[in-house]
Amino acid sequence: DVKVTQSSRYLVKRTGEKVFLECVQDMDHENMFWYRQDPGLGLRLIYFSYDVKMKEKGDIPEGYSVSREKKERFSLILESASTNQTSMYLCASSSTPWREAAYEQYFGPGTRLTVT
Amino acid sequence: GNSVTQMEGPVTLSEEAFLTINCTYTATGYPSLFWYVQYPGEGLQLLLKATKADDKGSNKGFEATYRKETTSFHLEKGSVQVSDSAVYFCALRDPYGNKLVFGAGTILRVKS
């Protein structure tokens, strides 16, 4: 079974702090994703990575950065946390060949971040 | 651009009732379509999928048919259980990229 783990389930940080959210997958997947989940808005893609050291902006990258130094690990960084970044953050991975129609992402349990 | 619209929730049903959650999409080309489910305190997991028109995805008693003419992928189940209480997300993957586009999610509550 694919396993995607996230470093924390709950996190409370102060405004202005630098925040690191870590995600690790154990199935040698090429693609990894960071989403935020907010009520009524569904999941919105922040960043994704299709290979080590490669990244692409998603729909809402402002205020975030990412790092992928190893294939199994994908980090989301909030350089200076703000209250509007209070949210649920979900990491996902996939190993589907490019353009394959049947495409599945495997999700971690999420990190609920509160910025005060 | 690509988008997914789901019926607003929450949907509250009694056990053994029939479930329909509506999903329509806008996309270029012929996207693959998915339903994901999120149980309380967990991440999302794939429930079912369909990759071309008229395909029917099914799993755990849930079904959805890819209707190209109405750009819809409605989720149905004949008899819901309390354990089906969760958030359900409709999603599409466009054929030219490797990203998923999700709907807003629909909360389902099943009462015993």
C-alpha cells in the first residue's frame, strides 16, 4: 500500500513565523503535490513537483515555497506565516506515467495549521 | 479553464436511503473524471473513476457514469450506511496535464 505521511496533524504558529510542513511518500512516486483545503472551496493546488529539484506553481502559490531535495520528500514552506494561511494542508503523490488517462493521487492525512 | 461544480451540502439522509450527489464539469478535450472521499480525520482516497464517455465507475456500492452530452458525473448509491458519512469530492484531470481540479466537496451525513 502507498503511504503518504505528513510531519504533524496539528500545528499552531504565530504570525510572521517561518513554517515547514513535511511530506514523505514510500512508493517512489515521481509526482508530489501540496494542496490547501478550505470549507466551500474544495482543494486548491499550491505547488507540485514532477521530479527532484523540479517544481511548478499551482493555482495559489503566493506566500508559499517548496523544496524537493529527495524523491520521497516534499516540503512546503510558509516564509512568514499570516492568519489567512490558517487552513488544512494536504500532501499527495502519484506515479502515473505522463498522459495516462487513469490517474490517481494518494493523499496524506493532512496538517491542520492555525496561525495566530 | 477547467472547473468542477458540485451540489452544495450538507446532504443529510437516513440509513438505507438513496443517494445522489450531482457533479458537472467544464473542460477542454476529454478529461478523466474521479470521485474522492474523505472520512473524518483522514486524507482523501479514490472512490471511483471513469476515463471516457459512457464509462461507469463503481466501488463499494457507489456508481457514477461519465456523461459527455451533459458534462456530468453524478455519484449514486442505492442504500447508504452511517459509515458512508464523509466529504465527497468530484475531480477531473485534463488530458494535457497531470493536475487534478477538484470541486468544492459535498458533506454527506447519514443518520441511523
